[in-house]
Amino acid sequence: MSRRPIIAGNWKMHNNKAQAKELIEGILAGIKDLDADKMPEVVVAPTYTALWQVHDLIKNEPKIALSAQNVSQFAKGAYTGEISIDMLADFGVKFVIIGHSERRQMFNETDEAINEKAKAILDAGLIPIICCGETLEQREAGVTDSHIEGQITKALANLTADEVIKSVIAYEPIWAIGTGKSCDAVEANRTIGEIRKVVAKLYSQDVADKIRILYGGSVKPSTIVEQMAQPEIDGGLIGGASLEAESFVALVKGAM
Ligand code: PGA
């Protein structure tokens, strides 16, 4: 089963206009000569305020696609401070990250809201990158797999098989995010295999074989080759190491 890998950079709340421009220009220069047929799908997720500028800078470069870091589950209306999927589609956005642990933990994003967001994204023809992952306490208590099964089951509720095939899941153990301590590649592979079993149980083996599942959590140029060598891992969702063009391009090359 061949699934095209994804290397996605989540810029989080970094980069003003000038910094976003410098970073994207560095990435574009770094991937310019890479063989498009061998490249992973390269995705960058700037802040909302940098989306238009980054869109403008990459619009003639098919090697790179745009993601948002969040979206409202509501179509329009009196939702101060929110951004709708229609607005993101206008900006040439292809992917939307939802359910990131930072949003779940700090901004009270619920499983129900994540499911509604997934539906809104898919209805608009865009692709959700649905994040899941356990805390250190959950891992130590041995409830990692059941916790993730709950998150995935709720996130995918009422989605069709075709919608799930189009979607992307990112397994991001919370204790590995921004800590420099990446999850052991073999263990990340095992957990992602468990996520595939959940998808197979909810849908079918065919759907489980087709959905792309990424690993995220302190992915670095020094870890990517081993991570990509794992059969279940289809790429990376990268925070810190996506903020420098040199390391992000090294991650892209590491996935080729
Ligand atoms: P990190 O972040 O690469 O800085 O650990 C990953 C993420 O939160 O997606």
C-alpha cells in the first residue's frame, strides 16, 4: 500500500510578516531543485495573519501546500475572533490542523468541536489533519491506546469512508511535543498501527490502509530518517524544526 508521505510544518504562534516571508523564501529555495516525483507532500501552516502573504509567495509552486492551524466549526455569524472554512478556502488553504493538544489543553477544544470542524473542512473540499495523543500520565498509567481510540472514534463520528480516506491523522504524544524528547520510532510505529486498527474497526481494512497517519513531537533532521523507515508512519507534523528553512528542508529531504 503506497501512501504519499507528508512533511507538515506547524509554525504555531511564530513569525510576523517579515519573518514569514524570509522563512518561506528559504524553504522555496531549498526545495527548488528537488525531484517533485520523489518528494513528500510539503505543507506549511502559518498563522492566520501570514496566510495571505504565504499563499501569494507559494501560489506558483506546486511542491508546497498551505495549511491553517485551526478553523471555526461554524459557517458564519456572530462568532467574534473566529475564522470560517469558507474564508480559509478563499486563501488557497488545502489542509487544516484540528485538535492539536495545545488547543485541546489551553483553549478547551472538545472532541465534539473537533468532529464538527472535520465535517466543515471536508464539506468545503479541504483536508483535516486530526491530532491525537496521550499525556505522560496516561502513558504511564497504560491507557495510551484506549485514550487515542476514544479521541479518534469521536473525531471521525459520522464521517463517510471516503471522507476518512481523504483525511490525515497526526499522532502526537503530548510529552514529546516541544520537549526535544521524540517518541521512540518503533513505539510511535506501534501506536500508529493501533490507530490504523481503530480505523479498520470503524470502517474497513481498506480505509485503514489508505489514510495517512503522521507522527509529531520533537521531530528533527536527526530523527526523521528512522521515523520514515517505519512502515506505519507516513510523515511528520513538525513544530520547532519547521521554523528554520534549513532544518525544514532537511526534514523534506529525510522523507525522500
Ligand atoms: P514540536 O511540535 O515539533 O516542536 O515538538 C510538534 C507539534 O506540536 O505539532
